[in-house]
Amino acid sequence: MVCSITKVQAEDLELKISLKGEWKFTIGDDPAWAEMDYNDQDWDEIFVPRNWESSGFKDYNGFAWYRKDFQLPDQLDKSSLFLILGRIDDVDEVYLNGQLIGASGVFPPAVITAYHILRKYPFPEELLNSNGKNVIAIRVFDDYNDGGICAGPIGIYVDKDNELLSYNLSGYWNFEARLNKHNTRNNFYHQKGSIYVPGFWESFGYPQFDGTAIYSTQFMLPSNFDEENIMLVLGYIDDMEKVYLNDVLIGTTDDLRNKENRNISNIHILRGYQIPKGIFVKGGQNTLIVKVYDTGGEGGIYAGPVGLITNENYVRLKNKRPDTVYDFWDSFFRAIFE
Amino acid sequence: MKTKNKYPYTYLRHFCFAISLFLLALNTKAQDIDKYADLSGLWKFHLGDNMQWSEPDYDDSHWENIKVPSSWEAQGFYGYNGFAWYRTRIYTPLNTNNSSYYLSLGYIDDVDEVYINGKKIGSSGRFPNNYTTAYNAHRIYAIPNYLIRENEPLSIAIRVYDDGGEGGIIHGTVAILVDFTAVNTEFDLSGDWKFRIGKCKENPQADDYSNWDEIIVPGAWEDQGYKDYDGLACYVKEFFLEGQFDNKRMVLLLGRIDDLDMAYLNGKLIGQSGEFAVETVEIRNETFKQFRAYYIPQDILIDNGKNVLTVKVYDHSGMGGIWSGTIGLISQDKYIQYWRNRIRNHR
């Protein structure tokens, strides 16, 4: 594949640690290379991001591994960190201190590329070493042409938008993909039936899946929870959804259509849902279900923030990111069908 | 899939392909492939046909001398059509640890069969009674490493058949070429394979392939009796290991394949270059130049016993098959070392 940089969703991500620069690199494949204390001293050094053909590995296709260690600054809040690895051509598996934290595409023999997906993986706090070395190890497979971690932002980021939330719902959700005869590939890696939100489901075990999937999560609210002035934000979704809170349908993508976003494609509308009174369970467990329908390409609740938010903060969030992306074909079809 | 009717200029396309192959070998890959020993000059020559003339020890001192390359008509054999043999010996030492040599013979009119140290290493066109010419194919044959012996000259014998007009090794590069990208395998799989056109099973049994044709790998099938064939084909190679790799991680090298391939080891798919479809060939427009190297998942290779390697190939048009490059097994450690050296040499 030829590396390409497509539009990155304009999330308010703040770079905490840049990982651009020299990484340890070798061709080949061995699970031992994921281990934190593997000795990679005699590996080559390679610049990231850049396709490996440009670093001398001309005509090389196949497996390769990248490794890099880093330290965390003392004062860093480790609760909502992301690892962004730009574009990887074609397939990858990412390990933090020996534990798998994300994967995109399918390894051989039946390769499915994910070269077009921006790699954004959660950085679980419990896996990080606060006072010492942390190691990222990346297993990459290149099917043909350009290969490797080739372009885009590379580093550890924090999602600033999460600061606006009253209750952050990002994390591992239950997930059920409605697999049909065209969608039989399912090599879920983290834990069967769970997925990290937000992120494309292609990056979390469902490469090439199109169709309907059901996301669900549960959260507790205190008995003194003030439901006045609170709404639900679901970030950005590819393509359409129906949202149920405690078994009550609270909205669909179509409900979000208004004058100001009529010319914007579904995937670029910020999802903000008002919640009718009396639906929240105070002092108990709430169940949120999001049925997502994806017509093709990448799919899922793919970008944040995801959680409960005050009306004022939602306006702030919306103003930070005006829905200005104009999709000609989307508006064209909309005009015909309306 | 015959594309003949779809493309009325098949002949022209083949000609263009032969030219582009030649350019690929000598120009675009100039840094990778180089002339090692020039073989143009006087060779031994005899009219007629006798399979004993392929033997390295055959005494050809009484044969005529002939200039190569040149048509034999221009060398005093005017009007002769039929069989003739060429012989020469190469005294330039070849590195026995380096399976990277090719014998380039330029253009031969019409059919040839090449022997090195008495062993057939390749052929182009078909001899009578199934005569087909290959006069427009540029001959480049891989020299199997096991035929090279230290301090011994390499005997080359070429059986040629000319159907009419000019005959012999007519023009083009006559030389030993060295391919700097070649890999020193630890287990050579080049040479005779079983072959047939059409579909086959992923795990064919000996009964299935025992009566298939023999084909030399690497080498385009157009040059080995399947002129103008496009579509599906199957290659099978049996090989025996004797515990020499001791459960190491191994890589299978399959050279360059025109256009697409699926490789099965003992019935399990271990690598492929995309789905067999015209679209794949269009998307992967340089697939025929891509080196195939498949990392073998552990527990598939039988480290002590018989293995069966099956390669399905789909050729969209023009030349087809496992046509050049290194064919064999190498341990992952050695393969990593190979790439390091290669990069060091290129920097």
C-alpha cells in the first residue's frame, strides 16, 4: 500500500510525549519481542514516521517490529491518555509493557489492510509504570509496496475535551456485532464481546465489518445526582445510531438534523442527546445502549468525547468544533430524498 | 483464462513483455543484477542431436568452432534447419555459497534446452513433434547452486532446434549474471517441480501429482511448453527435512511470481499475494516484481520428514509463473542478517 494521510477528526488532543524519532527496528516476527525486558540492543534504528522503504528496506514486505521506551513526567495525569501512531501500512498489533492494547487489520495468511485508519489506542493507566521505564512494542505486517509506521502524528496524547465532561463514559463497553454471511471475520483480541469507546471497531477486532452493532455500558449515579441541565454526548459516530437509556429510546441520528447541520454528512455531526426527565436511575445502575449502523468503510463510535455533560459545556464543546465539514454528495442525496 | 480473443495483439504484447523482462533484468535493476562473466565468443558446435552431448565429460575437441551470438547461417551453415548442439566451459570461478547466478543466452531461434554439468536447468519452446517456437523470448536461466563445484569448470551444453530461417543463438546478452539480491538459502527448493495448468487441491496427494508435468523453478511457464497460457496453474514440490532446522522460525522464499500466488505448506495456507482476480493485478501493478517471502507459522513445517509445498498461481496476461529469484527455506535469523547486509551494501 502507499501511505496516505487523510483528514484527522478535529479532536482537541494535547500532545504529552512525542514519540517521533529513532525507534528500535528489526524485520522478522517473534512474540518474545513484545516483552518489556526483551534486549533489543542489536536491533537497527529507524526513523518514525517514515515508510521503511525510505530507510533502506527497499522491496521488503512482511513482518517487522518496532520498539521504544519512554518515561512519564511525574505530574502527568494518567487517567485518559491515548497512544497515536499515525498511519501504519498495513496491519499492526501494539503492546504496552508486554500487554496488547490495540490492533488494526488482519495478519497473514488472509491479510486485511488497515492502512487508511489513524491508529489511536487507549493507554490503560493500570499498565503504566509511573516511576520508571515503559516500553511500546509494535508488530507490523506489510503486504506490498510501502510498509511500516509511515506518516502522521506519533505520540502520547490526552483528550482535552474529557475535561468538559461531568461523567466520562469512555472505556471498554460491551459490544455485539451482527455478523452475517458477508461479515464473518471476527478476531476479537481484547476480551470477547468488549470494545474500547471511542474508536473505529476496525481497530478493535472487527476489521472489514459493516452493518449493525450494539454497544452497551452501565454506570452508577449518586442518589443526589442533579439531572437538570445534563445531556449525553457520544462524540462522533460512523454512520448512524439509535440511543437507548434504561430501555427508553432517547434519540436517533435523524433527531440531530437541523438547519445548521443539514449539509453535513452523518459522520461529522457531534452527537449530543437531551435526556427526558425521569429516565436516569439515581442511586443505582443505568444502562446505555447504542445501536450503530455502518454502511461501509470504517464504523463505530469513533471519536470522543463520550459521557454526560452539562448544557453549558456542550455548547462550549460545540463551539470549539463547529460542524463545518461540507460533504457535497451527502447534501446532494439529501436534497433528492427530501 | 485465454485472453487471446480479448486481446488481438497477443503476439505484440508478448514481444513487449520479453523486452520489458530484458530491461528489468539489465537496466531497471542495474544495481541488483550485474554481468559476472561474458560468454560471447567461440563455442563448440555440432549439427545433429545426441543426448550424450549434454555430458560434462564428453570430448568435443573435434567439433567445429562457432561465434556466439550469431545465426549459424552467418557462420557457414547456410540453409541448415534442424537440431544442433553448442558446448562451452566456464573457468571463471563461481562462489559455491551464492545461489545467485543466472545464465543469459539472449535470443535463440527457435527452441533450446540447457544443460549445466549434465543436468537440465531450463528450456524454451517445444521440440518436435509438439513444436512451438520461442524465438522472441530472452533466455535467462537460474543456475542451481548445487551444480557449482569449487575448482571445477562449469560445462554448458545447449540443444537447439531451428524450424526455418535463421537458427541458433542469434543475438542478445550471452553471459553469467549475478543477482546481488539473491538470498543464500539453507535449503534449496529450486529445480524440478510438479506442474499443471488449471485448478488443484490445497493438499494434493502424491497420486494426484505424480503424473503431472515437470517444470523448472524458477522459470516462466511460457518458456517451458505453455506458450500463451494465462490463467490458473499449480506447482507442487515434495521435500524432506532431517531435523536440521530444529524447530527454528523459518521463512519460505518463492522468488518473483507473475502475477498472483497462494502458497500452502502441508495443506495450510502460509502466504498469498491477494485474491485471484484481475482487480488484484491492477491494484498491485508491480506484483510480478515483488519478492515472495512467507514467514512460516510454527508447527506447520515438518522438521523431520516429508513436506509438500503447493503453490497456486494466477497469471492475468503475458509471462506467467514462478519466474525468477531465490527459491528455498531460510531461518528467520539468517533472513534478518541477509537484510542487514543488503542494507549496509546499499547505503
